[in-house]
Amino acid sequence: MTWRLPRAAYDAGKGDGNREALRSLAASGQPVGVLAYDGIRPAGWISVAPREQYHYLARTRTLQPPDDKPVWSATCFFIHKDYRRRGLSNALLDAAEKWVASQGGTILEGYPSVPRTAELPPAFAWTGLPVIFERAGFAECPSAGRGRKLMRKALPKPKRLR
């Protein structure tokens, strides 16, 4: 919820309040993301929704969009520790692309963290790493940020079933 809410609202709702806010969003039918399961056990999640649903993106100058095209944003990955380093981030990003395209989205954007050291602790990789987006065919857009990249991918139109 850190990117979805205004800063004061996020700070006021830390913990249970923000968890309940996310539950309410999901219950309302608004897009909140894609889940990955191992059987019935949740293994990972990617937050994905139209860009305008993320207050943080409107207020940060380093991740301003390069144009006025409508985009969806993949802002956050969570991979349960038992499933890390198995390619689940790649699978979640692929699933997010397909889901966004099925919802009529034509561009997906991500904001991966740029590692400053060879080994980035998982807690700092929550927005993904550039290599995940590069492997998926995303291209870097100009941005003023040092710690994050702004990357985009045009999505294919979903095929109609006959």
C-alpha cells in the first residue's frame, strides 16, 4: 500500500490498517495484482494496476512518465522465502502481462531497483530487478532516478477465442 496511498494515510495505517485497506481494494473489484500458488499455498504476488491508482507515482519526480499514454504499473513483488531464486518473479511478471492485456491494457511499466552491490538483500528487491524486466522484453525509458529504472513494454492484443 506504500505506493497506493498518500504518504500520511499510509503512515497512519501501518500494519493492520494497510492490510485492511488492501483487502478492501480487492473486495471492491479494483485491480490489485496477481498471485502465484504452489498447490493451495500462496508463493508470491505482484502488485499491478493502472498507473493512476498509485499515488506515489504521481508525486515522485524521478519516475514521471515519458509521455501521456495510458499504462499499467507493476510496482511490487513479494516472493515467500521458500520460493525465492526459482524464477517466480519472471513467472509473475509474465502472468501480469497476460492479465493486463486481457483487461485491455496496452503498456506495462515497472520500476526495478538498481543494485549498488553484487548481492542485493531481498528486502530491497521488492520492486524487482532490471534483469527480470529485461528478460521479459521491457525497454528502459529516460528517468531522472539513480536507484530505480523506469521500464516499459508494449503488450500484444489478446487473441480472441472463436
